[in-house]
Amino acid sequence: MDDELLTADEVAARLRATPRFVRRLVSERRIEFVKIGRLVRFDPAAVVHYIDSHRVAPTDRAAIRAYVRGAH
């Protein structure tokens, strides 16, 4: 079933992080989650959204120099 919710351990495995990190994301409300009683579960789409929203694009030295020159 594609719409199954993930546990914190499963999210940690997908992020290659620790379960403690996932719990911190929840406590800081930095990732969308579903509360079922005392249980916390995650929609796989929410995990993908979290990853996409924290993606950092590479840049080159010329762009950095232009940014620094414009900052003064």
C-alpha cells in the first residue's frame, strides 16, 4: 500500500540520520507529521518535501565573488 505512514525509525533510515534527529525535527516542528494517540507517524511525501526544501544548489567562485562585491 503506497499510502502507509512511516515511523521515526524508518524516516531516520531514509535520511541516514539517527532517530534522535527525527525526534528533534518533530519537536521543532521542522517536518510534517501525523499524531495518532501518542504515536508520531510520517507521510512519505512529507519526508520527500523536507528533503527537497533543504536542498542546497552548488555555486561557482564567480557567483560568490559577485555576491560578496554586492554585499558591501
